[in-house]
Amino acid sequence: MMRWNLLTLGLLLTSMSFGQNGSGPGTLQALDPALPNHPTHFELSGFGLQGTGEASHTSVGTPHWYSAAPGPRSAILNLEFGPLFPEEAKPAVERAADIWSQSIETVIPVNIMAIWDSLPPNILGQAGPYEVVHDFDGAQEGNRQYPIALANQMAGEDLNPEAPDMVVKIAEDALWYLELDGQVPDTLYDLVTVALHEMCHGLGFLGSANHNGNSGFLGFQGIPFIFDQFVEESDQTSVLDYISGTVTLGNVLESDALYWGGENGGDALEFGRPRLYAPTNWAPGASFSHLRENSYPNGDVNSLMTPFINTAESIHTPGAITLGMMQDMGWSLPPVLCSLLDVVTLTQTPCNPLTNTYTQVLQVTYENAPETGNLTVNGVAFPITGSPQTVSLTNLTSDGAPVDVDVSFSENLDCSLSAPALFTAPESCCVLLRLAEVNPEAKTVTIRNVADCEGGLSGQVIKSGGTQAFLTDLLPPGVTLAADATLTISWPDWPNNAAGGDLTLHDQVGAYDDYVQWGTPGNVGQVLANIYNLWTPNTFLEGLPPYTYEGDPYANPAEQGVEYWSALPFPCAVLSMTAGATSGCNPVGNVFTQELIVEFQSPPPAGDVILVNDSMVAYDGANPWNVVLTLPASGTAVDLTVTVMGEPTCTGALAGEVLAPEECGCPTDLNNGGFVDVTDLLLFLTDYGCMSGCTADFNGDDIVNVNDLLIFLTSYGDSCN
């Protein structure tokens, strides 16, 4: 076995810092393990972090398997603090060591010396193996340099019990966040993260590559590090296939195309290989021995071993990629136990009023699931299909209550997860609603629950034209509707469509529940209402609101359509009056007949009396209505009027459109007997003194007096035929 003690051989703990570029945060400080101009020496700089002063506000928590509680650990990491190490800073370093003690396995304890020291400006920490060894008993690979901590595990003994396995230096003048919760303020650096990163380098996350600005170099004393063995190009060509000290190797090291070729590191990704940091300009201490920052940015679970660190950033897990790489190099990892990591809600269906149930979709995340048996969620068994797994819980009772979720595997009941009150069930919808009355003028809707139980109104919607409203938005919280009960709801934002429109009632589950349209056909909801057999196209209610359902709401099949609705009739109105045939003058009475055609809106009942001019006529129920009038022949225009008795607003007039024929016969023949005789004289005397609308007013002066008598006497004895 060959041993190279990195301290006792004069290998100095020097630091190499690199500035921040214009597009990203500052770089980590890294080992410079292979200097070609000193082939017999190995100069160490401690893979430390350089602060950027920029806050990233990201936090990655501890691994799901980590427990801060006392208990057995899979690895023993012994910490020895230097005399100047502050007591208040020790817990953060101890937490980092404890995370590693549950992330790897050891048979030989790993001894760490932690020193509180002055470091170059902005350097947060430095660390590295105390020594590297090769070709020892138990080495898994010959001709490879191993960090002493890993070599001890393979050898099964402490190859250098008098010395630590790694040295970690922490900058004494850095602005540290010393708490353990990872909630780092803007101006501070997280000590747990820095210590966790540096310990990883000390455990062996480092390669031997170096670059002098022209050529590339690999190996220490001509022997590559175990890390180097797994570094390859995109075409899987190993960097060890190139000759150290050549320009060709130098180009490869600056290609931005180096990957980790180990099986376990690759298995940590769903596809591809872990990508290493290999910028086109060699960055001493950062290139080669870190993961690529742009591939695993701030906040990524695998970002611990990238070359940059910010304030307000914490990473309290090695990450699956780093652990896989450590395993490739020879570290043993604890057995991955079955673990249910998380359960989250996806979609939830509305309550189905036919069953008062709903469906909840969940996503369950797990690892190392049993190869047999089922995934059980709240007592329902599902085949194990792979993580993350989507499951649907169906026929759940809608009761508005919070729902606890319990997840386990049938073949490993200890692998379980409980999520109290993970989601809330929809409110009970044991209702089946029908429209009872619709009043677009008053903007109210009356609904009836035709189900046999009481329930809430969650998910119920009314639509009119392009506007809709949830009933729960129009009502106080928690309103329910009992079986066969009705409820009138005010909808202030209902569009003004009393003259013509429609209303749909829908529970958002399946088909429309009810529909009505009035005033006009072809409204927005008519197409679907027809598809759902709720309404016949181009039929609509005629009349005034409210529109009332008159059918049997419990009928099966349902009684739906215009024939089951009623409207208030429009008020009686004379829509039109048309003069028909006009007869000639009848000398018997000096009269003529006039036909009149009247069209009504909401005509009166048959038998009602209609006043036509001065005549009272019984209405026969016809619409349009034809009536024949007998009027005096005067040779002048005649006005015609129609008024429904008892409805004074239901009236109409036809002014001056009828011309009476010229007079015929004798005006003094008062009894229309065909001649003027004593009978007419007696009638005249009866009318004598009349002052308005008088039959015997022969001269038209609105009074029957002596002048009219003289006219009568002049014609006495005349024949009028």
C-alpha cells in the first residue's frame, strides 16, 4: 500500500479563489490536486465556498429518511473541534455530520477535524481528505487513489489511527446563519450547507484534474483518483483514455461536456447522466470536481455539490445524484427502506345529486415499494404502478367535512403515511332541483327540491343567455333545501330579458336539469335543452312573467316543455280596427250598415259586452272579430269606436275612415212609416223641448222648438217612398 499524507508531506492547505462572473453567483473554492510542475507534491486547497453576497431565497430540506432525534446511525462521524471553534457554531457542523451519518454506511468511524480559522476574503470554508492511498488490502480498484476515509471502509481498519480522515476549515469572519432550520436571511450564509458540502469533498467527491492554460493533467504521482475513473465525455469516452499533459486532454477538460458515467449516479436521474462542471475556461478549484450549476440550479434537490453558493440559500441534503456517485466510488449506502413520501390532492368532482357522492383524485409519492401486494388508500386497494401514482377514490359521501387520508402497502404495513384533513368533501347535494317559477322582470327564480332528502346547493348553477351564477353565491352560507320544499332566489345581475330569453338550471353533473324560454325562440340554451329532451325547438311561452311550472315535477318521465308552463296573459288591447263593407242608404230609417273587423290582444271572454259606438254588442269570442253596425246616413265621415266594458284601457278608434252615404227618405217620418202623419206628430211633440241628441231636431240647432215644428208641418202628409 502506498500512502500520501497530504499534510505531513508538505501538502499545504492553500486556497484558490475565483471571482464571480457576470451572469451567475460566485464560485466555490476547490482542491487543486495535481500540479504538473511539482510531480512529487500534492497541494490541497479546501473545496470551500466563496460567498457572492446575492440572496437566492431557496431552501432544500433534509432527506425524508433523516431524523434529528437520537437513535442508531448507519455511519459514525466523529467531530473534533479546534480550540477556537465557537460553541454557538458547533451545532450547525454537528447537524451536517449527522446528515452524513444517516446517508452513508461505515464500518470504521470517520474522524473529522473542524477548525475555526482566518481564510482569504469571501472564502467560507475549506476541506479535503487528510491523505489519499492506493493499492491497499481491500481496495476495490487497483492503481487508484482513494480518500483515506473511504480506504478505511474498504480495508476494514483505520489505516492511520493517529490522524483525522479529513480537515474542515470554517471562515471565522463570515456572516453565518447558525440555526438549523434552513430559513436563511438575505445577508447570511448557511453554515449547515457549507459544512455538508465540505465534508462531501473530504469523503472523496474530488478529482485529480488540473489545467495550466494549455494542457490538461490527471493523476497524483501518476495514479488517478477513483473519482476520475467515472468521468467521461458525451460519447462515453473516459477522460482516462487521454494522455495526461496533452493539449487534447486540456480541450476535453474545458469542453463543458463532461458527465458522470457511474451506474448508481446515473440511476438517480430519470434519463441521461449527471453532468459535471467543465466550463470552457478552466476554473481552478471549481472545474471537474463539481456538478454543473446550470443543470442543478439553486433550489434543486441535487444542487449541494455545484460550485456556487449564495446568501439566503440552504441545501440540507446530499441529493440522490451525489449519493449515487459516492456509491459508484465505493461507499456503501444504508438500505433504502420503503417510504411513503407524500400524498397530494389533484381533482375533485362536484357532488352528484343522484347519489350524493363525489370522486377525489390523489397523487401518492413513494420509494422502494414492495414488489407484491397493493397500495391501500383509505381502505381501497390499488395495484402498485410506480411513483408518483395517481389514484381515484370514488363514491365518497358528500358531507362538507374534512377528510383524513391514510396510505399504506398491504405487504408492509409499517410503510405508511397519514395526512389529517387533507381535503374537504363537497357539501351534501342530496337535492334534485326543478324550476317552479321564473320571473325575469322581478329577477327571481323559484326552485323545488324533488329529491327525497334535504341537501345543500353547492355546484348548482343558473344560466340565462351568456350569464351564469352559482346558487351558493346568491344565498347565505350553509343554506339547504328540504325534500319537496321550494326556495325563491333573487338574482340581481340577471340580464334584462323579460321580453324574450331563457333560463337553464344545471348541477354541472351530466345533463341540464331544467329549462324554460319565453318571448322568443332559439335562445342560447335551446340547443342543449333539446338534446337533453327538456324543450322542443322554436317553442316558447307567450305572456307576462312570472312563468309558472304547471306539470307534475315528480313524473317519470319528467313533464318538461312549453306545454307544462303558464304565463300571465298580456292585458286586453285592441291591436287593429279595419272598416269592411259599407252599404247604401236605406230610406226606411235613413240608415246604412257598416262592417267592422277588430283584432284583440288577450280578447275578453265570449259573452262579454263590447261598446261599439253607442251600441252594446255581445262578444262571440272570435279574434279577429267581425261586427256589423247600423248607422244613420248623413253623407259625412263617421268615427268608429270600440271599448270592452269593464276594461276601459282595452279600447280602439277608427277616425274618419268611413263615409256615410247621403241621406235618403224623410227626416220628419219619425216612425219610418213611409209617410208623415199624425203618428209622427205625436212623436215630435214627445221630443219637443229636447236640447241634445234629439230625434226631432230637424234644423240641427240642438233644440227642438217651434222652428222644427214649422219644418214638420211643411212636410205633413208627404209620402217618403
